[in-house]
Amino acid sequence: MRFTLLASAIALVAVPVTAIQAQEQATRSPSDFVCELTGEECPAEPAAGPESPAAPTASATGGRAARVAGESRGFVLAKPVDPNAAKRPDPRPAPIRVVTPNRPKPAPAPGVGVAQPRVDLRLGFSTGSSMLVGRELMEVKSFATALKTPRLAGRRVRIEGHTDSVGSRESNLTLSRERAYAVRQTLIAEGIAADRIDAAGYGFDRPLAGQRASAGANRRVEAVLVN
């Protein structure tokens, strides 16, 4: 009886600890960030499935070919070819080919139609806070590892903080800047050169497309490739 109660108590303590550890894991790997920023297709994880049948060996193939050759006794049956078939004219009219000259495409105006690659870091700050803890901290550390990969090494990024329109303009601008700078400081602490990272806060001046300024989806921190 005492052993059963002790085992139950241990199980109740172990569950919350496991849940806390799961919350402190980043939701995306460094390769995920690289793929999102570069536009490259992320390789899919190989799915476990039934083993494919083994390819026939050379000896098996040769044996089968020998049996087929033996059964046909060396004769090959071919369909007779009409010698006049190639001389008959094609009754269909020849297609008309229209050739258009290659014209150079006009160059886009500077800053027009050119979208900078960006990724939402998916940081869920507490209300009015700019502190990175738990999963949010692990997410930024994972992004720091991505910035060290060959495809992003030497690239400069801008960390942008955004909020919704709940509250005053001044308080939202301050909060968005503090959150962006908190991410920047964490990236620097993880070994990213300070001259590669800019930080800016825009408050609720730049809501997401199709979203009202008051929508909670506007509360976000994004990383933008600037070169």
C-alpha cells in the first residue's frame, strides 16, 4: 500500500517537470529558419514505410533473358513496314510559327515590388513585458544558430518589434523597441556580431495585411534580411 502511494506521488511530480521541459524547447530548428529566410525548400523528413523490393541481380536478369531467348529459339517477330508510308504527304497544314522579338523587361523602381525576406520569430511575450524566458528564449537561440550557418553567415538582419493598438501610441512604441532590442541582445550574447543586427520598434504603425490595428495577431517580432 505504501509503495503504491509513493509511486503515485512520484508520477504526479514528474508530469509537471516534463511539461516545463517541453515548453522550453524551440518550436523550429535552425534549418527551418534558414529555409524560411532564403526561400529554399526545407527537406522533408524521410517517412518510414515498407521496404521496397530488392532489385533483380545481374545473374537473375541474365537467367531470365536466357530463358526468353531459349523459348523464342532466336527468332524475333516484327510488324511489317509499308515502304510507301514515308512518301505519303501529310494532309494537315503546317503550323504557323510566330516569332516575337525579345524585349528587355523594364527594371523595377528602387524599393517598389521588392519584398525583403522576413520570418516571424513567434515570440509570445507576457503582457507589457520584454523578457525572454522559456520557449521564447530557446526560439531566439535557435535563430542565432541559423545565423551562423554558411547560407546566412555574414548576412545582416533587422529585428522589428510590432504591437496592436491597445494602449497609447507612446507605450506601444516603447514596448515594441524594448522587445526588439531584447532579441538583439540575446543574439549578441549567442555570438552574433553586433554590426550584423539592427533593431527597431514600430508600435502599431505596421499591422499585418488584412488585419485591423487592434488585432492580437499584430503583436509579433520579425527578423528581416537587409542584405
